[in-house]
Amino acid sequence: MKRGAKFIGVLLALSLMAGCATENYNPYIFPGAGLGAALGAGIGAAANHNNPWKGAAIGGLIGGAAGGIAGELYGRHQPYPYPQNPQSTYRPQTQGYYPTEQGGSYQ
């Protein structure tokens, strides 16, 4: 195996592991990438009459990347944290001064 191919394989593996390193992910990326890949594959297959499989593969890759980016941008404009259940109520913790207990002194 060539040295460049090994480097690309290691780089791909590291990028996949880094993507799983956080639990606070944008839930709009995956549907955007899926829809983009499906639309891109359909358009690519229709556009390339000589080899529709090649057009579908290229269109799916480009559409998946574009759809993932669009999903990320859409998710950035949604309130955080992303609602898991529409009926749930989220109340953020207040930041500020917390008074000492009565009878206690920090002087």
C-alpha cells in the first residue's frame, strides 16, 4: 500500500472518531445530509446519460456534503439545547450570586 493512501486512511479514521467525541451534536446535520445525498444522486443519475451510476455516486457525495452543511447552518439558528420532546419544558440554570446560608459568615 502506498504511503499516501495510508495517510488518507488514518486521516479519515481520525476524523470519524473526532466526530463521535461530543454528545452535543446538531440533530439537523444527518437529515440534511441524507436528503442532500438522495437529491444529489437522483440529479446526478439523470444528468449523466452515459453512466448513470457514476453520476449518482458523484451527485450523492456532493449532495450529502451540501445537505450536511445546510443542516448545520439551519441548526445553528435553532434554540439550544435542541428540544428532544416538544412537550418538555426547559429552564436554564440561572447564573449569579448565591447567598450564604443563614448563620454562616465568610469574613
